[in-house]
Amino acid sequence: MSRDRAPAASRTLAARPGRLDVPNFSEEGGVRFLHFGTPWVQGAMKVQKPADLVLEYTRQMMAWLLFLEPPVGADSIGTLGLGAGSLVRYCLKHTPSSVHAVEWNPQVTAACRAYFRLPAEGDRFRITHADAGAWVEDIANRGTCPVLMVDLYDAEARGPVRDSVAFYQACRRVISGHSHQAGVMTVNLFGAHESFSRNLDNLYEAFEGRIVVLPEMDAGNRVMVAFAGPPLEITTEMLLARADVVEAQYGLPARKWARFLLPVLC
């Protein structure tokens, strides 16, 4: 979810009536945008390059790559909130990991399949339609996603729809179900919104202070990075070297992130 507003023209997708937000989309300059009947952008895709990350905040959501290699084997990259499927497409193309997306609204999934080239479910990708709050509380999901990306907004964009201490504590158990397992979570927040301070406090309590904030973007989004499991041993040299690898391998502005985080982490 971005604080960027939509291009003027948009189309509404056919959808069943009900209390779930109804997806619609707009298109401009070769980029297709997902909305929920408001100007707020819920996701975006380059029509000719669907695996690219168009919105800056989605690139920052991948900042966990500074600290962990993509999980392999039984572990997955988890995403809470599907949006336009940008993070799913990117991770499936650029990492060897499997991806588990949790999305409350089946109409969003249908829109992604029809208009945003969402990959078919299979060995590396699955979708669970569930309330993210209930999903993270399910003991079966503890320790299953050492990487978790959280982007939970509704049509009104009045701050995340799940943001309590208990919710973030449950997220912590998902990324590190056992004390020996390191996990990293990224969360998309709005820096200028009244919900920001509350979320910052709740994340700080849930993760016992092990959080950092990435640089604010023009659209006002702030991405938080939270850590669980064994303490990370990070030196300046290690962080900068890893940033070089991430930037070269994934095409992400990791050096900028690393320079911003150095005073906090090293």
C-alpha cells in the first residue's frame, strides 16, 4: 500500500457484493495500478516487466536481504497482504525460495490473476485466504517463514488493519519459532499518519527493541525491519559487503539502505 494517488482514469472489476473491498485498477505509462475504489495505490505492475518492483516501498520491503539469504527447503518467504502481487512475482523470479501469501480478500486474488499476472499456485507458491491476525496466531505456522513481509491496508488507508502488540508478537513467532532460528520481518507503515507512533511502540515492545527504520520515501511510507532469534553479528565491513552483493544480484538500492543503517547497527 502506497500513499501515492492513482491516475485519473480507472476501471472497476466485476465483483460480488459484500463487505470486502472491491478491487479496481488504473493504467498509465505502461504501469497498471491496483486500488480499492479510492485514489490510494494498493500495488503496481509494469505491464511489460511484471517482475519489476515499481513502487519504492516494495523495494524497501526486500531489505531483509541485507541480513538473510533467501530461505530454501521447507521454509518460505511469507507475505501478509497480496496487493498487486509485486513481492510474490519478484521473489519467485529472483530467489530460489517458495512463497506463501496470506490474503483476506479472494477478490484481490482474482484481480491479481486476471490483471496482474499472478503466478499459478504450485510447488513454490501458495495462497491462503485468511485473516492475517488469525494466521500468525495459528501454532502450525510458527517458524515456517524466516522472512515475513507485512503490508496490511484496506480501502480507507487509515493505518494497518492489524497492528497490536499481540499481532506483532505472533509475527515474531512465525519468523522464529525456535530460539536458534534467525528471522527478519519488514512492515510497511505511513510515517506521517497518526498510526505510525503506535505501530513503532508496538513493534518495539513485541521485538524487544530489535527494530530499525529505513529512510522515508516521497510518498510517506516508512518500512520497519524487525529481527528475531539469535543476535545478528554485523560489522561495518560485513554490512557494506552484503549491500554490494544485494545491489549487484538483485538490482536493489541496498548500498543506500546500508549507509542509512550503519549508525544504528554498527
